[in-house]
Amino acid sequence: MQQGHYIETHWQTIQVESGQQHRVGLYVLRQGNLQAACAARES
């Protein structure tokens, strides 16, 4: 298990001015550390 910050990634598909669609990743930095977040997810 890696140590560090707990970062969630949320993907959205957006339409740009040309009409093309692009996937965009939004990153959310959560408080606390990665080990605590992973332990909470496993329980």
C-alpha cells in the first residue's frame, strides 16, 4: 500500500466549442491520509 494523500478522480465528458467531446478528470484532495481512507473503504 502506498502512503500519501487520498485523491479521488471523477471523470466527466464535456462538449467543446467545436462540438467534439472530451473526457476531463477532476481531482479531489481529501483530508487525512491514504492508509486511513483505504481502511475505511475495505470495512
